[in-house]
Amino acid sequence: MIRIPSFGNKKQKEELTPDRRYFRITLWAFLALFIILSLSALTGFLLTLRGPSQTQVPDMVADELVDALIKLQERDLFPRIQVRYHSDPTLKGHVIAQEPKAGGIVRGGRRVVLIVSQGAVIEEIADYRGRLLQEVQSELQALGVGGAELIRIEGISYVFNDAPAGTVVEQSPAPGTEITGSTPVSLIVSRGPDVERISLPTFQGLYWADALKILARDNVPFIFRVEELPTIGQEGVIVAQEPEAGSQVFPDTPVQLTIRGVRDIDPGQRFGIFDRTLPEYAVSVELSAIAVGPEGESAPLFNMVHPGGRVAFPYILDVGTTIVLYRYDSEVIRYIVRDSSD
């Protein structure tokens, strides 16, 4: 027979000794501490996954840097500052761009790039006197690349001067003037030494094509126009000129010639006035015009040395013909004769 040991009742259980009671209390205390630390770590981990709260990026463009930094601080955002030159000198020390853009939603702690102007590349008007106009124009154009024009040429006047043709002899504002914004500059450019005047011949009564040949041959600029009130007589002839015949004028003075309108033309052709305005050149340039027909055939209209400005001359050409104006070998204007009046 197997005898089963008896453990007895609670009263018969061995009572805990003080050492065992202390050990048990210590064990439970460590277990409770472990649970608390585990819960704290889990809570921190979850908060880390969630990340900081979201915020809206403020608009700081045109703000002074200090004001922009305060706005970022209020949104718990951090700045990353970059500096660069800017065409507007009044924005020195101001924010000219930002990334992310204003209104974007980001998390707190995000870095925002602030691009701050360190001023203009130049801060005062240079001395352009004694320099070629073309050189000055190229320099000012380069300053305006990538932004607003810092200095713009507002007007150019030409005078006879002992300086070589195309040389700047005067300017306004004066050299050294402080630039406070987009600044207009007026230049006075030399035409070269004074030249002798010429006496204008009479063109009245000539057919317009014959007059055009003479004007181009003598390098006299011209402006043709059709009379407003039609008169009786041969079509296409010159009925008036200004300045008058015999006037003493400079060689680059344009002659204005009024002609009678032309109506008797072949079917498929058009009569009109080619009228365009070119830049005024410091030095007269080679100017030529050709007519390119619908089938590709070409014919010269005129070739001369021209100072620039307004150019207006008559034409009688087939519809679809292209008039091409060249300065030296470079095309400057292209015009197609349409099946309608100019």
C-alpha cells in the first residue's frame, strides 16, 4: 500500500521567516518597478512614432531676418540660412525666398531654408563715360539676368563730338550716385566729329521706285507714305517731300516722301507700305531688303548704309511674297504680303 503524505491544513504550514518575507517583498517590488519602466518605455516609443505636432509654415518673404526667426521660433521650426546677392538693394537683410513655401504643413522641429539678400552686386552708378555704348548695354543687361533690372537705360541721345562714334560722352545720374532701387540712366552718345551737310535734290514727280534707288545709292534714310487725300495724276509718283528740295541737312536726316496710291496692279499682287522702326544705331549700319517670292525666287529691294530708326518704303508684290530686312548678314524683320490691305 502506498501512503500519501499529508500536508496538513493552513495552521500546520510552516510560517514564513523574516528573511523569506523580505525576499518576497523585494521580489514583488522589483517586478512592479520592471512593469512601470516597461510601460514608460512603451509610452515613449509610441510618442516617438507619432512625432511632434504639425504646424503651418509662416510667410517670411520680404521680412527682415530677425522677424523671420521669431516667426519660426513661435512655430517650433528651425532656420537654415543662405545668403546671396539680389538685384534690389532695398531688400538687403530681408528674406527673398523660403523653402518650404508659406502655408505648407510640416512637423515641429523641421528646418526651413531662408534665403537672405546680402545686397546688390553694385551699390552705386558706375562711370560709363568714355566707353562704347554697346559695351555698356551688354554690362547692364548682364546685371539684370535672373531678377529685376537694377539699372536700365531710359534714353539715348546722339550728338556730334570729337570722341569716336558710339562713345558715351555724358550720363545722368552722375557716376557714384547711390542705387536705391531700379534706376533709369540717360546716356549721350557721340556720333563722331561734325560732318558737312548735304543739299537735298528734288524727288517730286519721280516714280517711287526710281526715288528709292537714288536714296539708297546716296545713303539717305527715307520714310514713304501715301497721300491722305487722293489727287488726280499718275499713280505711285511723289507729290511732296520734307525737307524741301535744296535744304541743307545732315546725311542721316530722314526724308519724308508722299506718293499717290497705286490701284492699277495685276491680279494676285498687292500694293502697300512696309513700315517698321529699328533701333537708332550709334554708327550707321549696312541695311538691305530682299523680296522672296512664293516659289523661293528672290529679288533685291534696296541696299544702303542706314542710321536706324523708322524705315518705310512702298512695294508691289505677289501675295505670299516675304520681305526680309537684314542688318549686315543678320535678319532683323520678316514680313509676309497677305491677301488683304496693310
